[in-house]
Amino acid sequence: MSAISAAERARLENKFPEVFKTSFFKRHGLVFGIALTLAYLVFCWFFFNVGPALSNGKWDRASIYVQDWFSWRAQPRLRFGEDGVVTPQWSSRAQYPANATIDWLTPNADGSMTVTFGSQADRLDITTQQVDVYLNGEVWPVTITADAALAPEGAPAAIQQDRQKVVVDFGFEGQAEIRANQVAVQRRFFGWANFLYDPKSPLWGHDLFSTIGLILSGDRINPEMSNASYVLDQWLNNQAWQHGDILVKLLQTLVMAFVGTLLATLLAFPLAFIAARTITPNRAANWGMKRFFDFIRSVDMLIWALFFTRGFGPGPIPGIAAIFLTDTGALGKVYAEALENVDDKQREGMKSVGASPAAVNRYGVVPQVAPVFVSQSLYFWESNTRSATVIGAVGAGGIGLKLLEAMGTNSDWDKVAYMVLLILFVVFLFDNLSNAIRSRLIGPGAH
């Protein structure tokens, strides 16, 4: 393609000056914006000490927490008796019934104890004078003295002397801390312990498939109820996992989100007509209502939840009130902007036949904005399902408070994972439900 002449170029520049004579920011704005963003990220890296924070992070502890999400640990303390007998002692969070036979924890006739970690090649043979550590079939004797446990010379990296104790790492299978008077064992297993039934339940030990067999069986376990009812009762009243309480708290969270959003929608709807300058030709009323919306939505939902928790105490009422106030401001602003952008032809048509102001709004305005209003309310309802979990953690009830309690123990991370999965499932369900309803109202582009 041949180059244009100087005269033709001058003619085009005069005719389209905005194309040939663009500003500096239009020509270099993208590069300038990228450079500014990179400079800001570098500033944040040093201002917030990101490098030292990453280098000083306890990544080994984080790894243990992550493993606790999808596995469980049995943690007996094998105490040394004066009579030479090694006795297991369990914490209050025992995962086994009393006097249960445990295949990986075997008492021997001479009073010693054998703990296996996956296979016989990785195990501990424990006596009160010596602990034989087997790693891949090779034995490493740990000597027990009056005040310390001593690792053998030339021991592998999995056996570490830590002051007066010896720490043995068996990888995912667990670890052991050998002391002068006991061996603290952490035996890890994949999955969630006692998820179906707690150790006090008569159904303890049944897995999912055997439970289905019980339900389909004709012989009743409890003569007073069917097997299906009995299984459900034992599952809901599982004292270890508290399924019944968690599901009630989850339902409470959903009710908080629904009721709070519904009340906000009902209040924001009429107030938006006052805030819209095309509907209410009163500048003072428009300004005052919009500032009211700005005030109640500028205070974060979490702050409102803390405020109402002080007033009403823990429970769903503070959560509903926090969602109601915050969403009234947000929905009122969105509704008012939608009202200010309606097509005036329908309103003028209603006015030309002598309709009252109420009838003009009812038949000339509401049909235009109703799909947008419903769509926005559905979106806020979906969002509040997640928000209700967060405000619940500060005392507003629901599953958020239950989640915070589980995290506070620093040992119930499997239960934390269980509740997180429930929340994700509910959010996914309501997200798809909301998208489907919005698509019906304003077309497939709604989501």
C-alpha cells in the first residue's frame, strides 16, 4: 500500500484532529498505568515487610493444619509405670470407645507396647528402659534414662534429639515424642474420624455401606423406631461432630440472609421513589434520602453486627438487623438510580389520560424497573449468604459462630473443613438458583 502524500495527510489531520493529535495520557496511559501499578506493588512489598513475613512464616505448622483438614490424629500418651508396664492414656477427645481393640496399638504380655505406623517396617517397640524405633525395617534403639531419652549415634534425619526428648517423624503416618516417662504418639489417618457415629453410639464402627445395609435390613435395631429413623437420630446426635447443631446453625445463617435481605428490599423500594429526582421533584427530599442511604451503607455490615450484638446479645437478631440496615442503603441507592433512568414515555402516556401520581408510578414506572429490582435483590440475597457467615463469627449467631469455635480449639480443623464445605455447597446452590431466576426475569445475560 503506497504512502499518502503530505497534502492528503494535512487534510486528514485537519478533518480528524482527535485521531492524529491525541493527548499524552491517551498515547501512553496504558504503559504509565502499568508502571504506576508495579511501583505501588514494590512500595507495598517493603512497607508491609512482605519478604520477612514470608521467610519467618511457620510453614511446617501450616502444613500440619492443612493435613488436619482431610485427616485425623489419634494421640495417646503411653506412660511408663513403676512396675515396667506401658499404659495408654487418652485425652477427653478420645476417638475410640473404652476398652476398644486398636489394631495399630498392641499391648504385649511383658507389659511393653507396640505402635505401628502403616506397616511392621515402621513401628515402635516400647518398654520402660528402651524404645526400639523401626524405620523401613531398620532398628534404632532409643535409651531411656531417669531424666531424658537419648537418640542413638548416627541416627537418620527422621530421629532428632530435642533437648531431653527424642522426636521421631514417620511422615504422614504420624510422629512420636519419646521422653523419660512417656511416649506421646500422634497417629494420623486419612479421612474424618467418627463422622457417622461417635464412640458412645451403638452404631460406632459402621461405615457408609454397612449403614445403608442397616437401613435396608428388615430387623429393627431399636424396636421403638425404624432403622432409618434410628440411623438419622444417631447421626444427628453425634457428640463428636454435632451434625444436628451445625445444620441448625447453617439454617439460621440462611434465615438471617433471607430475612435481612427481604426487609431491606421492602423498605428500600418506597424510599427509592423519594430519592429519585425524576419521580419526586423535591431537591431537599432527594438529597436527604440519598444521604441517608450513604450513611447506613457506609458503616460496614460487620460494624453494625457488633453494635447490635451489644444491644440484643448473641443470636440471629443482630445479624438480621445488620444485613437489613446495610442492604437498605445499598439497595436504595441502586433502586433510585434505576428509577432515574426509566423511559418517560410510559409515564407521560399515563399522565395524558389523567391518571393519579400513584397510578402513574404503579403502571408507568414499576413494570420497567421490577426486573432490575428483583435481580438486584436476588444478587444481594446470594451475597448475604456468605456475609451472614462472617458476621456470625462476631456473635450474630449462625454457622459463623460455630466455625469460630472450632477454629479456636486449634485441633478441630477437620470440623472446620466440614463446615467450610457445607457453606461452599450452600453458596453454590443459591448462586445457581439466583442466576436461574434472574435469567428468567431479564434474560440470559443476567448472570
